[in-house]
Amino acid sequence: MNENSHKAEEIKGKAKTAAGKASGDKSLEAEGKADVVQAEGKQAGDDVKNTARGVADSLKNGPKH
């Protein structure tokens, strides 16, 4: 997935959380919070992968002068 799809998942989760709070539906609120955490976790995982790729590329290509 990419950053935009993770952001969309996060926004969807926040909307569920807000709807749950507004309606008093604790289950929907909890589901929304879980969606937000999951989206943030996926984004963090992608960030780690991208950083690792950058480090690997730097090591492969040598130092830049």
C-alpha cells in the first residue's frame, strides 16, 4: 500500500470513531480507533522499509562526495 491509502484508512477510522461517539455506539467507536491504529502501524512499517532501502542503496552505491 502507499501513503495515500494508509491516510484514507486512517481518515475512515477517525470517521467511525466520531460516528460511534456521536451515536453512543461504543463498538463502532472502538472499531474506528482500531482502524486508525492499524493504518498508523502500516504507515510506520512502510517508513521502516523505505529507510532500509535507502540505507541498502547507500551501502551498495558507496559514499557520495
